[in-house]
Amino acid sequence: MQFSTLTRLIVLVINMNELIGALFEESIETKQRSRVLVDAVAAAARILIDALNAGHKVLVCGNGGSAADAQHFSGELIGRFEKERAGLPCVALTTDSSVLTAWANDYGYETVFSRQVAALGAPGDVLVGISTSGNSPNILEAMVEAGKKGMRRIALTGRGGGKLKSMPEVCSIVVPSDVTSRIQEVHITIIHIWSRLIEDGCR
């Protein structure tokens, strides 16, 4: 019995180590494929830098893990990334629980972000919408509202880009993967790249 238990434990550890190695390789391969996004990531960075240098602000929204990414980006800009500097205006539309729950309860979840864009957005501001599928209804609604407000728009997506990719005048960055976790890993890498470029490029 002891030998059998020990054998099972050894097999479990070997299988676990193989899985961990395979997941690291999958993540690395996804990032390597994502090098095709360099031009799109740079174009989006220029939009963000130009807006911030002109005194405008950045609004960011997403659901679930993408909500965490929105808050992460806001933290990097308002706080700091790698340099000591003045804070930069960035609002994660995912953080006000009273607004989110009140509006969703009374009017529906599809417009929780577009309502905030209508209230907080201004011409020249930038909306960054994060959706791994590119089809999140509340992100699509926010993008439509941002267009009405005369804002620049950036979409971080995956799985072919979904409906966000086909929206006119939206700078779309589509991670070449269909796996949510891999897409999110590239999204946070892009956010870190933007944070570095913004610190280098903002006055």
C-alpha cells in the first residue's frame, strides 16, 4: 500500500511538472506570435501619449480579468511604472461599485460603462476597451458612446477580434490566440509596454 501511494505521488509530480512546462511553453509561443502586433501597439501608444500630452484623460473598461487589467493600467498611470513623475489622468470604469450595481440593477449591465463614458468622457479623451472575445456587449456600448463624445478609441481583444475589430475608427489590437488566459497574459504585457512608452513620451 505504501509503495502504491508513493508511486502515485511520483507520477502525479511528474505529470504536474510536465503540465507546468507545457503551459510555460504555450505562454511563450503566444507572446512570440504576438510580435506581429508591434505596429498596432505603437499606434495605440501614440494615441495615448498625444492625448495625455494635450491634457486629456484615459478611461479604461473590461469585465472579470479584463476589469483587473483596466485597474492595473490606471494604477500604472496615476501612480508610476518605472520612473518618478507626475500622475497621469486615467480612470478605470470598473471600480465604483455603487455606480456599477445601481445602474446595472435599474437599467441593465450592458450600459454600465457607456453611462460612465457619457458622464466622464470628453472630446480628445481616450477609451481603452478590453475584451478577450471582442464581443462583450457593455464594451461595445461604451465604444459607441465614446465615438459620440469625440473620443479616440482603442480595443484590446483576442479570438479574431470579434465585433470590436469591425468598429470604424477603433485602433484594434487582436492577440493571435483563442485561449482566454493566454490572451490576458499578452494584454498585460501590452499594458506594461504602453506604460513604459507613456513614461518616456509624456512631458
